[in-house]
Amino acid sequence: MAHNDPREVNEPDESEIEVGKPKSWAAGVPGVMHAMVPALTDMGVNRTRKTMLKLNHKDGFDCMSCAWPDPDHRKVFEFCENGAKAVTWEATPITVESDFWAEHSVSELRQRSEYWLGQQGRLTEPVYKPAGEDHYRPVSWDEAFSVLAKKLNGLESPDEAAFYTSGRTSNEAAFAYQLFVRAFGTNNLPDCSNMCHESTGWAMGQTVGIGKSTIAYDDFGKSDLIIIMGQNPGTNHPRMLTALEEAKDNGGSIVAVNPLPEAGLLRYKDPQKVKGVIGRGTDIADQFIQIRLGGDMALLQAVIKRVLDAEEANPGTVLDQQFIDQYCEGLDELKAHLDRIDEDAVLESTGLRVEEIDELADRYMKAESVIITWAMGLTQQKKGVAAIKEIINLLLLRGNIGKPGAGASPIRGHSNVQGDRTMGIWEQMPPAFLDAIEKEFSFSPPREHGTDSVQTIQKMRDGQMKVFVAMGGNLVAAISDTHAAEAAMENLEMSVQISTKLNRSHTVVGDEALILPTMGRTEIDRQASGIQFVSVEDTVCAVHPSWGQVEPVAPNLLSEVAIVSRLAAATLGEKVDVDWVGFEANYDLVREHISHVVEGCEDYNQRIRQEGGFVLANGPRDSRTFPTATGKAMFTVNDLEHVECPPGRLILQTLRSHDQFNTTIYGHDDRYRGIKKGREVIFVNPEDLTEMGLADGQYVDIHGEYTDDTERILHNFRVVAYPSPRGCAAAYYPEANVLVPLGAVADGSNTPVSKHVVIRLEPARVSQDAGTSATV
Ligand code: SF4
């Protein structure tokens, strides 16, 4: 089915935006309707049945949306509203046909919204935009690989190219990709993790020796207390609500620490249970702590101080001294540091009352097993690394790592973002991994660190990066400082996107540009040796196979593994001794090499074929082994830094709506927050509005207030009075990325600080009818 007529896509008119009351519960029957109606409409009954009944099943395919894990005992429907939207978005039979490229110039496509671009359907053939031209044109795969290989081989240095990866990429494709990139001669492997959980990786790596969750899926159901910080499960990983409900059913309690009272943190109505359909559902948070943006570290320090004080008052009754003595280091330094904690500064930073902090500390000390989970609300703060180190401090005090129902659990955003790191997608892979590559493939991979996402954009801007290849994703939309990122991308000699559908990154391009269309997870992957499966790793380190279920949407599509293999062969020739043809023909060969190179993946081919796959070894979780520099889990000392909000200003966070996944916009409603038919809104506390002389429903310009010379303004956003903490506002990502300077990054991780944007609001200078735009 071709879909070339843009008139069939309804671009929403922001002036028709409707604002209602936020919801106080998530999912339920409306969630099912929002999932299934678009699926049936877009894909029809047969394709819907073939995909949805195999989504997240052991013999099916892994959801390409978030990285939430699967339970061992699965139901018929093992997906959520957002998983169904992601499948519908990918498995749509609508395609971009050859004549589309002559009809639409790149300049014209650039004027289109992310939503419109996505609605054009699946990409089906490679297209190339020569230098100086404004149109892509279809080319053969051979021509596409030849153009790209020639460009790469003509660079003065391999470091003039960067190779980005999104969390869509399978383990097999990721391993082959990083192998090609390192054989080509660079470690420039930026990825989406640089923008999300990089702070987690650094904090946990330095304290417990592994930058991953220390729990298994079943631990949720065994936990006495789950503390959820900086995270909105109802929208970003909805099936987590099922795990939380199970924890409550088993007697556990839940504390939610978040600036906004998100529906999914309050109450959940499971549409697969009677109490979720006709009953009230389950109240999720026993305590909701509405914290100011950036206040988490202060809260954690205050709770730790209370735990230490309680131990001092009643020695031997609060801390797990045996665990600390046997496995940890640094407690004395932590105690000395927190002796000087300033309670007034804590209250100022958090915006909380003393009793709220006391209650949390009390809950923590009464619980025998505690899990703390977190997401971007922490990682994208300026002190995100330090805040996560305080989570580890708190857990270590009572031995809450390496026992049932306890641990640290970062929740990853994109399906295989964690697996891609395991497979070597990182600009700073440790020497042991590079040694293993050298031994397995008999070439010397480069040892100097490559560039992360922010550094890659900076090098593009400065003319030091000439070629950019993206294995999925939409970097110009995902990263901060949109205009700087777009200007940098246009500074390239060549940009290349390996994609399933169109997005903004196909319209903001280098002199030359290529789009290489790839198969999706839903599709049957036939190669010379037969039908292939790929594998992925979820947020709790479980690795499992993913089998496509429907015929590819076009016969000319290549899998990601095939694209990497052919590109490598075209670029490297005989330079390295790797059987790229064999990689494409049979993914077992890729997995055989993974077995030899990637720690913990021994016998990969055999273990991935066990029912449900296998769980990667994890020292802290399995045996309280901490592979840090000292072999001990480290208590750390972190200096508190108050998030300053100058008078008359607000701290803004960017966030997702319920109708989007990362930069993919499925629709223009955010029903849990009461928003319909639009995205250009800013959520502000009503008392702040009064103080600023503004009103709900008014249109404002949002001025970014960083101290560089650039004035960043988002025009014409509708104010929505919302129950956010005083001084804290929120607006949707990626629209608000324009307000975050490229150099505004978290200490220690270089992650853009999208949860710490100082802004001021002014009445809109142009009329609402003039539309919204950003000025830099
Ligand atoms: S929770 Fe995440 S992985 Fe599971 S179905 Fe929903 S979007 Fe997909």
C-alpha cells in the first residue's frame, strides 16, 4: 500500500489544543483501546494478530520500544499501550514509494513535522542525495555501499567519521558494527546511552563495579520497599506497573519521588484483571514525595544521615554491619561528610517538609529488602552521577545489594540500549574488551577513546568530523541545542541514516546524504542459511532471542546485520580477516565470535536457544562480588550543590508525552496529563504563574537563560497551570531541547542536563496565529 499523499496525514493545529484535568490513574480499558484501535486500523486484523500475539513472547519478537523485562510466566497479551503503538508504527504496511523522492525535496521535508515524516510509512529502498542537490534519488544497494565506502576511505583519518547507534540495534548487529568501526580505525561510537543512562554507568561503575541493574525481574515481587525516583513508568515503561502491582499484592510498599504526580505513580488499573476493568485498580505509591527538580541528591543525603543517626542512637540495630565490614569501604568518610549536612539547605533544595523525609527514612529502616529504581529524572541532572552514588550509599548501609528483593535498578529507555553497550558500542570500551577483539580477529583496534554524542556534534560543528553514520535513531532531534546540532549536521561532508522510517535526521543532512532502509524487529529475516533470529538484553540483564513474524514490507530491505556486513566488506576489503559474507548468511557466526570476545557471553549460541534465553552473570547481584578498583563496594562522598533558581525564573525539565517514544511522535495527545491535540505547552505551578503575572491558557515565549552568548527562545507556548513544585516547570522533548546548550552537561558523564534548564517566561510577542517557532 503506497502512501504518498501528505493530505492524508492530519497535521495538528496547535491553536486547537484542549487542556483538561490530569488523570489520577493509568492504563485500564482506555489503554487497550488506544493501543488496539490504531493497530487494527493501520495493519488490519491479520497483521495485528500476527504481531500482537507474538509480542514479547518466548517464540516471538522483542518489543522495540522500552527495555522493560519480561516475566518468566507470560500471559497471552504481554504488551502495553506503548508497545502496541511501537509495533503499529513499525509494522505498518504503508510504504514510501520511489516517486516520493522526486516529489519532495529535502528542503521541503525539513519543513514537515516529526509526526508527518513518520506517517509517510516504511522506507523501502536506498536513496542518495548527491552534493549540491536538494533531492534524494533511489540507488541500488551496491551503489550506496560504494559511495559510502569511497567516502570513508578518502578521509585523512578514520577519526573524521563517527558511527552512532540507537537502542533499536540487536546484539548481533551491534557486535558486527563496532567490529567494523574498530577495524576501520576509530572508537568514535557515540550512542543514545550518552544522552540517557551515562550518568548511571559512571556512578555504578565506580561504586559497585558494574553499570547495570543489580536485580532480577522476580526481585520486584519479593521486595519490602520499592523507591521509584525521577521516573514515569506509566508512560515510559508501562508494564512496570504490573510488577509494582504484584509487589503491592505481596505486601510490599512503594514510594514515588518525582516532581510531577504522574498518573502511573498514583494508581494502576490492569486491563487484564477484573479489579482493573471494573474495580478501582491498585494504588501504587504509599508515599508520594513531590520533590523539586534537582533535589534528589539532597533528599538521599538527608535520609542517609537519618539512618546513620538512628544507628548511633541504637548501635547494632540499623546498619548491616556484617555486610559493610565484609564487602564495603569508605563508610567513615561518608559519616564524617554527612555530619556537616545542612538541613536548611536540604529543605530548600528538595522543597519538602521534614516529616516527609523522616517518613521515607523510617520506611527505609523498617524494610528488610529495598529496591531503588530511577531513570532520566536523575541521570539528566547536573549532579546526576553524584545523586546515583547516593542511591548506592543508601542501599549499602543496610546490605540492600545482592539479596532477594533488593538492589539498584536503573530502568533503561530503549529496547536494546543495554545490550548494545555489552556488545562494545561505547567510545571508551575497556582494554580487556579491545584485547579480546585483537586476539579473536588478529588486528589492533585503536586504543584512544572516541567521541560521545555531545563531542561528536561539537566536532562536526568545528569541521573535524566529516562523515556521520547512524544505525537508527534521530540524533539531531534527540540531543540538546537543536539548532547547534542541526548546523553541525549540515557541516558534514556526508550523513548516513540506517532507518525504518523517515525522521528529522533525514532532512538535516551533510553535503551528500544516504538513507539505507532496514528491516524491523517484526519482520521475518531470511538469509542464505535460513530464517535468522537476533538477540537483545533487557534492563535487568536478561538476554533473549527475537524472531520476526511478518513478511518484510518490501523485498529490497536488508537486515541491520546485512547492511553492516556489506558496508564492512565494501570499505575494508581484505584489510581484516573477518568473514563478513558469513556474518550475513548465518548470525550464528556472529554469535560464535561474541562468545569469544564478550565477557559473560560464553556459549552464546547454545544459551540463547534455551527457552527464554539466559541472564548475564552479575557480580553484585549473584555473589556480592564488586569488580571495582579495590574489589569492594564503595561508599562515596559527594558535595551537595543546590540548584539555583534566580528570582523570577523557573527550572524547566523536558519530558515525553504519552503519545511518543523518544523522538517518535505517535500522536498529539497526552491524556494522562489532560492534553489533547497539541504539544506546545509549558506546565507551571499556579502560584508561580500568579507571582509572574501570567495566567493559565496564556501564550508565552520561553527564554533559555544560560550564561553563554546565545539567546534561546521558544515562541508561543500555551501555559498550563499544573501541580508541579514551586519554581519547577516542564515542556515536551524534543521541542524544548532548543533551550539546552550543547555544553550544559552532567558532571562526570557529559549527559545533556535536560532536567535543569533555567528559563524565564514572557507574554508571547507574536500572536498565537503566527504559529510556534524557536529563535536562537
Ligand atoms: S513495557 Fe516497554 S517493552 Fe513492554 S510492551 Fe510496553 S513499551 Fe514494550
